[in-house]
Amino acid sequence: MSTGVIIALIVIVAVVVIVAAVLTLRARGGHAGGSLKRRFGPEYDRALARHDGDSKAAERELAERVERHGSLRERELEPAQREQFEARWTAAQERFVDSPSEAVAEADRLLAELAEARGFPAGAQYEEQLAALSVHHAHHVHGFRRVHRVAATRASGTQDGGRAGTEEMREAMVEARALYEQLMGPARRLDRRDESRTATGESTPARTEGRGHQGWAFTRRHAKGS
């Protein structure tokens, strides 16, 4: 076999190896993107919108969140802590009837303090706390984001206290309740059943224990504007 033929064969083999490697990397990248989309659900769509549809940038951001906070293990609440948070949440719900703004502000503070008590970053680091919560409670974290935004808007006085404002506050409180119930449940460990739910995009059911998990005591027509 001539030297030229040997060189040609070597080049062909090298090209085949390179093409195979590229295809493998692409396949892995697509699988990782799909896993992130299933894991983060609505948070994936939010990241995608923030990056103007750039899926690679969105997935890079979400992967970084998992790298920073994926190993976090939630702490159990002490009985006294649990009672305090339950009492505060119940009081906030009752306060909404006469003072929606104060109730939303208290719900915002309570969720931040509750998350910190469970082992998430301190509430003073809102964005980092939110990022960590999105890794472990992706399907419920939007309620915290919404109640925080509404509380900040009301505090700044940039929105009036009419019906639309009151209704927005009520909806924010309802959404925030889902995360509250998740954080009040037992410390979550990602066992095989949870991983299976994550892989299929199904959220882990909220555990509801204790007296702080009663239904809302008001309806839209009961709440007053503030």
C-alpha cells in the first residue's frame, strides 16, 4: 500500500471520528436542555424570555443555578418556628380583608424568613434566595416573585388602591401560598420518586400539615382596597 493511500485512510478515519464526536456532543447538549426544561418548567420559559429566545444562554443560566444550589439540603423547622410561621401566615390572611397592602408585605417578609430558616440564602440576598428556591421549588417559586414585586410596588406608591390593585394583591397571595405550603412541609430529599417527577416535569405534591394550612378565609368581594 502506497504512502499516499495510507495518508488518505488516516484522514478519512480522523474525519469520521471528529464527526462522531460532534454528533455525540450535540446529542448530549439537547438531552441536557430537555432535562433542564422538565426540571424548571415555567422557570425555563422565563429564563428563555429573559434571554430573548436564546436557549443556550437560558440553559447556561439554569445550569449555573443548579451548580450553585443543587446540593442544598433543607433544614427541618423546630416546632416553635413552625408554630410562629403558621400563626403569622394565618394572621396575614385575616389581615388581607381590611389591609391588603400590609398582608402582602407580611407574606413577602414571611416567605423570605421561612426560606432562610429552611437553609436557603438569607432574605437580604433576594435574587440569590430566589435562584436557590427555583432549583428546589421551580413550580412554586413564581408566587414568591409575584408577592415580592407587588409588595415593592405598593410600598413605592406607584399603584393606586383600586379594585384592580386589590385583585392583583389577592392573586399574589394565592400564588405565594403554594410556596408557603412547600416550605412548611418536611425537609425534601430528592429521592428516586422525586427525581422521577422532576424528569417528567411533574411537581412534587405539597405536604400540608399543621393548623396553618387551612383554606383562605375570604373571597374577592370581602377584601377592601387600601
